[in-house]
Amino acid sequence: MWAKVVVTGAAGFIGGHLCTRLLDSGVEQVVGVDSLRSGDWTRTPVDVVRDERDISDISVEEWSDILDGADVLFHLAAEKYNSSKSSPDKLMRANVFATEHLFRAAALVGVRRAVFTSSLYAYGSMGRESMVESQLPSPTTLYGASKLMGEHILQSLDREIGLSWNAARLFFIYGPHQHAEGGYKSVILTNFERVLRGESPVIYGDGQQSLDYVYIDDCVDALIELGKSGKDRAVVNVSTGSATTIKELTEMMMRITGAALGPTYADADWTAGSRRCGDTQKMAQMFGWAARTPMSDGLQRVYDWLIQRG
């Protein structure tokens, strides 16, 4: 495996799982950078070298020191568009300007591979067709636009300096340790927690809006493959190719809990009638990756974690 890996957003939900897997797989040194504005070091193994700074405050020179000798950089840190702790200014500084500084430093010091977590929001699609990497992106949020800009920064720095990279457009990643600090909480956690309090799960609208859910272990598998593969300079979906309606999701969750509670229906929100699902062919053909965790198994693991957490 690698000698040194740097992970931004290391104390986040995906970052914590990724750092754990990297150390378990034999990486000698994992350096984690996180501001802790939405992260929590309890998610991250104690063996991770911790750099507690906001990526927006780190210069190209400072990034060069952090990245010196690194084989792979995983850039997960970002300002979320739906976080109460964020703002347009903070989002642009972190997701665009800080990202440019980071990737420029990675190119200058010769990091072997940069892996960037982009997002389905780069597409801007809410339609019925699956999102395919070849379609023209048209983001409808500043967050989605900033993620698309991150992809373009990689491409421009590659042409300017030379940088090996892959970008993963993540869909709806879920799993244990996915708590939110001041931001959006997954409907999976929200409704499991409601049931554990003896309350009915809530469905907005008719529950026919559907999402492509990817279990965290499968997501980590994908990111590591993008880091180690001989193939690079690709933008790919990390998705299952299957969309689960909120109604179906809630029914699965209720079977797992065994609670005799029916859902409560609330007014439809902005997701009404949407289907957000990713095409999987490019990821499978280029990198041989496919999600393997059945939704029922993933949900059971989340519920077991919530029970253990108390």
C-alpha cells in the first residue's frame, strides 16, 4: 500500500471511515486535515496525524509542506450548501479558492494521485433519467457549481503543471457515524431516531421521490480504487444505479425496527417528483467497481449503530 496519504475532511463522516480503512490496509502514515466545524475526531483513528485547520487558511506553501512525500491526496473537505454554519463567501473560499491552492501544491510537490470528491449536485438534474457523466452539467446550486469548478481546477492544473487525478461524483452516501453538526441530517438517521423515541417516521409529499443510496463501505472502496488504479483523469459516478423511493425506504426501515408505527405524511417539499440516480457503466468499465451492499443490510448496520450509541 502507500507510505503516506493526506485526507482533507478527515474528521467527517466519509473521511473517518476512509482514514480507518487506509490504516487497516497498511498505509504507514495518514495525515488528516479538518477544521472541526462539522467534523469530529472521535470518528477518526488515534493514529491519524491531525492537522486542525480550516483549508481556507492554508497557503500553497503550507500545503506543500503537508503534502511533501505523499503518495495520494484525498480531498473530501468542503462547505456544504445546506449547512447552517456555511455562507456563500465561506463556500467559495473553501470549495474553489482553497481547493485550487491544495491541488496546485499537490502538482508542485509531485503527489502521485489526487482524488476529489465531487457531487451529484454538479449535474443539477432532478429528472427521471439517470445521470450520466457524458451529459452537460447544469448545476442549480452554488454548492453544485463549486464542485463542478473543483473538477475544472483539476483539469486546468493538469494541463498547466501536470497532475494525476480522478474525481468521484458521490450520490447519497449513508452509514454509521453520519451525524450532522448544524447541517442537514439524512432522512435515514432522522426517521430511525424518531422511531427510537416512539414517534412516527415522516414522509414529505407522496414519498415517491427517489434517491440513489450508497453504503459507506462501498464508497470507501470506490475512493481507494480511484487512488490506486492505473487509470486516471476520469470523472465518475459513485452510485448504485438504483433509486429507492422514500416510501420504500421507510417501509424497509420499519421492518428493521419492528415498531408498529405508521408514517406521518407532511407537505411536499422541493424534492417532490424527483429521481436522482447515477449511471454506473463508466465506473464499472474503467475501475471495475460496483456497489455490493444491499440496502437492507446497510440500514440494519445504521440501526445497530444507533442502538449501540444509545
